[in-house]
Amino acid sequence: MQCLSPRDLFVEVGYGPNFADQLIQNAFSKLFEGDAIDERICFDASEDMSYIIDIGHDDIRSEGMSYGMFIAALTGHDVLFQKLWNFAKKYLRNNSGPHQGFFSWQVSTTDFSMMDPGAAPDGEEYIAAALLIAAKKFDRDDYKQEAIELINCMMDKPVNELVGPMIDHERMLIKFSPVLGNDFTDPSYHTFAFYRAYAEATGDNRWLQVLDRSLEYIQKAAHPVTGLCGDYSEYDGTPKSMPWFPESNCFSGDAWRVALNLSVDYSLFRGHECEKEICTRLLNFFHSRRPYLADYATDGSPYPHQGRNATPGIIAMNAAATQVLDHDDPLMVPFVKDLAALSVPYRFWRYYDGMLYIIGLLATAGKIEF
């Protein structure tokens, strides 16, 4: 699996060759090593274990742990990577019971007990990808073997009374949850580039079928005018509202990440042309609505209640989306400059925005690789 030559979009829009590295280092320093009250989201559980806290909700999530591992691998922090992985295996991974092999999506900050043993598949997807990246970066075959074990479980976990695999084998699409009965999906869980890496690592070409089906799906899930997806959707792409989250048929926090998934696959592997088309549609939508908001109905009409002003998370994801654009496309400049102008997220809601901010920096600077 050969990656294309990376593009540093900060350089392309006129910043210096070390500008992106400085932004990434500053973000890492604050989020992983900064002041415990207002800046950092990463803490030590022991000499050999670290964890990421969702500060706003005061819990530890597989999402955050997986993002932390992904960032640590890409930035070459091998000790931190091992400490995060040690914690995830000890406190988040189900080693017995119906959820065996999957990671709890939510763990307590007080005693590290599982608040819910159930899994959110984006956590597993990013953990597996992070392990594969770390295996190459740090020359650790054990990481690759652990990734393969997880990837195989995601595909083929035996069905029990409560849980099955994360892939719907009829549709070959990622599920919202492997708990039986959750027969819908989340557009942001379709991590196209990761599926290529999974297929190469395992030799299981069914992951390429998942990639193809996901590309077919995302063309239906993305609105034909705005390019926006809902947070959740049916397998046919129809936005889905849930009783416990009535706005889940709208574009909000989860759906911000779709642009990243599309652009990473397109920029690394020159994926399907639909990835470029959807990202361009989405960027044109936001550019036409400056100063744009963080939340909309998928057709671009107002969110059911007051949408938030654009947060660092969506700004970072939109900058990452410009990786699909041609070098001379003027649409790139305002979105990359938006990201360059941001401060590192801090205080109460720094977890999610902070994670997407640094991942967005890595993507925009062409530093995501497999």
C-alpha cells in the first residue's frame, strides 16, 4: 500500500516550512503536557499508564484513548503511545463476557471502572489504525499483531446473546454499535483509508469490499447540495433521528469528521472521485455562509435549536478537507488560514475540539501516513 507524496497546505498558502511543526508541537505540549486545570487532557494513572479525559463530561472514552494513540504514533511519542495502550488494555478492553475483544466506550475517572462495557466502533477503528502506524513508526511487530487481532474481531466476532461483529455482513458497512438491534450507522465511522490499511495488514480483502460499500453509502448520505451528513443515518444514507438524540439527523459534532475521512483517503491514495466532490461541495457551502456555524440541518437550513458558532473542531476538519483540492484552488486559502489563526483549545470543552484540532493540523500538514 503506497501513500502519495504528502502536501503541506500551510506551505502552499504561504506559511513557512516549519510553521505546521510549530503549531503541532504547541498543541501537543498544551494538550498532553500543559496545565492540569485549563490545558491538558492527558494524565498519568501510573508510571506505565496514561489516559485521556473528556473534561466536559468527566469520563474516559475509547474515542479519546484512540485519538491519543493515533496522535502519539504520528508524532513519534513512543513512550506515551505505550502508556496509553497499556491503560486501554487494562481498563477499557473487555477480556471476558459478551463484549469480549471490544473496548468500553466510557470509563470512570474515579476508579477506572467501566460505566458502559459497550463499544463505539470509531474507538476500535482508530485504535487499530494507531497500532498499525505505531508498528511501522516504532518497529514493533507486536503492535501489528495486536492490531490484526482487533481488526479480525471487528469483522468476525462470534455473535452471542448481546453482541456481534462491528461490520454488518449483509451490507458490509460499519455499524453504529455491535450490540444487536443497532441496525443503523454513523457517517463519521466510515474511515475509508483505514479499511485499505486493514486489508493490507490482515490479507482479508473483505475490508476492500467494506471500502467500496462505504464509498457507495457516503454518496447517498451526503446531501446533494450542501455535502452535509447527519450525525447518524440509516444504511441507505437517510439521516436518522433517535429518541435519545432527536437532532442526530442533523449535521453536528460527529458529522464534522466525515470531511477528514474523505480527504485523508483521497489525499493519501487518490481514492474515489466522490471524495473530492463531496468535500468541495461541503467547503463551498461553508464558504458561502461565513461566519459559518457548527450545526445545521443537512440541507443547510437552521439546526432545530440555536447552532453554535464554528468551534476549533469543525474549523480543523474543514481545513483538512482542503487536501482534496488542486494546488491552485483559491478555496483552500481561507480554510487553512482559519486553522492557522486558532489558539489551542482550552478550559471546559477542550477535549473534543482539542483532539480534532491537532488531528486536523496533522492532516492539513500532510503528516498522516500508513
